[in-house]
Amino acid sequence: MKSSGTIFFFILMTLSLGAVDSFSQQGSMPNDRANSGRPAGPPQDIRANMLRRLGLTSDQVALLRKMNAERLPKTESAQLRLRQANRSLDEAIYGDSFSQELYESRLREVQEAQAEVTRLRFEGELAIRKVLTSEQLLRFRAMRKRFEQLRPQPGPVRPMPGPGMRGPMRGDVPKRPLPPEPPDERN
């Protein structure tokens, strides 16, 4: 289940990463497909449409692009550290022999790595927030609210399907009834 903060971050990063390049290379935004009656196409079109609706200036786009270029190596490094820390924790838990001290040490490493990823994420959100004007922020909040309303409410997550298992990955889809059990023939 994704939190609102994660969705907010995804939207902000989508706005600032992918569409910034498109905007700066093209010099202007593509036509709004929503106004033409056609649904928005690939993610690049959706990002460009979001940028157009926000009304970012070329200076804002350039600033976002610079901030992302500076933040990207730090973020990638922090995410790599988190993946490695998770792997080490798994090894400490599922290794041939178990050590409580090693487990606690690896757990602290995971927690520190998660904290760093989270810190960088929110610093990025704050930096982007500082670039937006009050009018753009209001538009962004409205876009975020619409996005939240359109997003289906998650249900319990089912495990990944294994051999012979098919079907949806989310528990919010109605389940088919189980077939009746065969009669007990022991009587």
C-alpha cells in the first residue's frame, strides 16, 4: 500500500524528471489531449500535461532540472545502500547460524539506510515545493486531490502467484467461490 506521501513524491518526481527534459528540449508544451476529447497517451504526455497545467516557467523548469541532477547521485547511492543493507539483514536472519548481535547490527544498518532514503525524498519534495508559486501550489494540490479520488482504495495484498496460481494481485477484487469439497468417503 502506498502512502499519500509516496504518491505525492512520485507525482513531484514525475513532474520534475521526465517532463522537464521534454519541456526544455521542445521549448513548449504539447497540446492538451484532455481538451481534444482523447485520453492522455504515454506517461510523457501525462507528465507534459501536468507541467502545462501547473504553468511552470522556463526558469522554474531549469531550476528543477538542476536540482534533480544534483540530487540523483545521492538518491541512487542511498537506495543502493538500502538494498545492500536489506540483503545483509536477510543473510543474518536466514544464514546457517544465527547471531542476535549480527541481526541487531544489520537491522540498525537497514533503519539508517531507510532514514537516509526518506530524508532525501522529503528534502527533494521540499525543494520542489519551494520552486512553486502559491498559485502553482494550489493547482498542484487540486491535481493531487483528484488523483487521490481516482485512485482505487487498496485491499489486502495477496501473495505473489506461484505455480498454478492465476488471478489478480490485489485482494480488493471479488474472489471466486471455492468448489465444493468432495464428500468424506471414510464412513
